[in-house]
Amino acid sequence: MRILGIDPGVGTVGFGVVDTVKGKNTYVACGAITTPANTPLSPRLDMIYNDLNELIVTFSPDAISVEELFFSKNITTGIAVAHGRGVILLSAYRSGVPVYEYTPMQVKQAVVGYGNAKKNQVIYMVQKLLNMKAPPKPDDAADALALAICHARSMTSRLAEGGNDTCSTI
């Protein structure tokens, strides 16, 4: 199974692609979709939509794992990220690829084993779990790979006895 992990944003959208076979995860690719800071929101969303569509065509994922929004202190930033996340979900939906959503705490729990892990701990474990020579860059790409690993682990635990059907994460 090929999983495309997406760390939503507007200025930077992290992506990570992982293949998983019988519980073994293999790094395929990672990177970031970036949009110019001084560009109005609508064209930035269009760039994200087009670039994500291209990623889906290029990598042909079997599942897409997207981080759920978490609002902490800056609600304004959260609203902009919500716009980007909406475009990401639309692109994934229109591609016909199943979408799974995970909270930051679920991702940290799956990758590090501790739901309140720090970013550097997540990056370190992504590097180790995917047998990478160096930490993935940028941090948004590392987060996206963590999302892909999270889904791989969740999907494996949700397999029907003797089958390949996955259940919803809800």
C-alpha cells in the first residue's frame, strides 16, 4: 500500500510518501508545496490544489493521510490553514483516493509512542523508522511522513481477519 501523508498549510504544505508492505514502511519521497507569502489567498489555494493533484497523479497513492486542525494560540493562522486543508480534502476526494484524518496527538503516539512528544522527537523517529540517512527536510515534510506512518500503523491494526478491507478511523 502506498500512503501519501499531508501536513496542511497555506504557505507550506508538507507531503510524504511511504510504501507499506506487511508492516514494513519504506520511504519513497517527501517535500513541500510552497506558495508566495505576498500573494492573495485564492491564487495560493489554487496553487495548492493543482500541485496536490499533480502529486496524486505522480505517486498514485492508495490512501491519503491528513492532519486534523489543532487550534492553540493563533486563531488567525488556524483559519488560513483551514482554507488550505479544505482544498487538500477536496483534491483528495475528487481523486477518488480514500482520506484518513489524524490528530497531532494520534500521529505522535503512533510514531514516538507518546502523544505529547516534541517535534524533534518525531523527526528523529521518522528518520529511524524509515531508515533515512538524514532527517527529512523541511519539518513539514517530516510531519507528513509521520502522518503516512501513522496511517500505515493504524491501517495494519484495522485489517479484517484474512482480508484487506480497512475501516474508517472514526
